[in-house]
Amino acid sequence: MTSPLTIWTYDWVPQGPRGHVRDIRLRWACEESGLPYTIRSVRFEDRTSPEHLARQPFAQVPALQDGEITLFESGACLLHLAETSEILMPRDPKGRSETLEWVISALNSIEMVSVPWWFIGLSKPPENPLEGWLQSRLARLEAVLSRRQYLAADRFTVADLLMADILRVKTLRAALGDYPALEAYTNRILDRPAFRKAHQDQLDHFAAADAARAK
């Protein structure tokens, strides 16, 4: 891997998504594994520019640059980083396969449900049609985490990083009170120093943009 890595994010976002823009997943992974990285920004107003679309065809962030390799989608970027660091993913076949399946399940079985559930909830409908689906998924995850501390390989992996980042969205985290093992798991993973640093660094990044725009 060419060093340092480059993580692309926006230069600025409104207050609401700060601390949750998905470059935080890459920052966190690099902090956990000690991989050196730099942050580069695309102007929020330029997110549909040809230059940015060449990195991220859906005009989103993050994107990851590793030498001649450029990847988009946070899941793909995390798996690329995990391939370079045993801290993020074990090298034995069993541990590696467990990590991979839980990374994919975090994206497909949890986030695929929680994001539209959250989005529908913004309009405060009398009843969220996805409530039962979400609760079913959380209950199944609760059953798994009532028997173990981590999702894969009996230790922290990139699967835990991703799952905890998905579960920490404010409205979803508030729903975890009915799932004590899941709530304890999320709190434990988010208490890691690498997450706290990545989170603060992202907040500082956007605060600096506010100051620059105010000049």
C-alpha cells in the first residue's frame, strides 16, 4: 500500500449530518490500524463536478485513494483497508470469512432497513411501515450479541466498526433500549479511542470550514 492513504470528503456540510458523514468510517479504520492517511476535500457545491464523479459516480463521499487505486462506497473502502491490516481483519480463513459475512450483513441486513426507516420517520407518520422489519432485524442481532462480545473472530474487527457506526444514528440508538446486549455492544465499540478521535477530527474539519466560509 502506498502511504499515506487519501480519504476524500466534503469541505463542508450542514450541521445535521456532522459526525455522521461516512468518511468517518475510513478515518476510524485508519486510526484503529495505525495506517497513515490524509484528508482531502471536494467543495460541497462541486459534488456533481466531473472530477468528483470520476471518483464517486453517485456524487457522495467518501472515496479512498491508495496509490493508483481509487475506491468509492464506504464498505468497499473498509474492506480494502482491512486487507492491509490484521487489526481490522484476521488472516486465518475462518476469522476472515466471519469478518466478511458480518461486514456484508451490516450493510445489507441492517443498514438497508435502518436508513429507509429513519428517512420515513423524518416525516413523523402515525405509523412507520418499516417498524416491524427493523425490530425483527434488531431482535436477531440482539440474539447474536447476547452470546458474544464481538461479531467475528472473538475480537474487534472492521465488522464491529461498521455495525456500530450504523447503529449509532441518534434515532436508531434510542431504539436500542429494548435490546440490552445490542445497546451494551454499541456503547462498548463507540468507547474506543480510535472512534472518539475520528469523530472529533470530523467535527473539527467541518468547524474549520465554517470559519473559512465566514471570512
